[in-house]
Amino acid sequence: MPQDEAVIGCTGEVLLPTRGSAGPGEILVRVRGGSETFLAWSPEPLPKGATVLVIESRGRRAVDVIEWADPLDAACGDAADTG
């Protein structure tokens, strides 16, 4: 199946936990002006509610993800601590 390149680089939220090598979970991603769900595989299990970054498309409605923490959120938190 052809890759869905529009979703690569997008962040999302885990709706159904991923199970690492044991199988996929489900994520919700904001893409194309709306929100869409995808089956999601990750290197390690990820809990419901985790924020993820889509790193690869496996075709329609299936992606590879990693856990994601927005570096700008951390930078803003550090600035607040200094002043």
C-alpha cells in the first residue's frame, strides 16, 4: 500500500494502548484540517493518553510512532523557573 506521507511528523494521542512488539494500539492525529484515527505500532508499549510522534506510515490508516514530549513545552517551563 502507498504511504500516507501527510501524517508523518504529526503528533497524536494514544486512544488504545500500544503493546510494543506484541501488537498495535490506536491513536488520534490532527491532520488534513481534522482528526483521524490510525493503528499505531511502537517500539515499546505506550499507555492511553500518551503523546506520540508519527515517524513512519505503513500505508492507509497504519503508522509507526514514538513517545513524544514537545521540546517547546520544556523550554517554556524552564523560562518560568528563572524569573
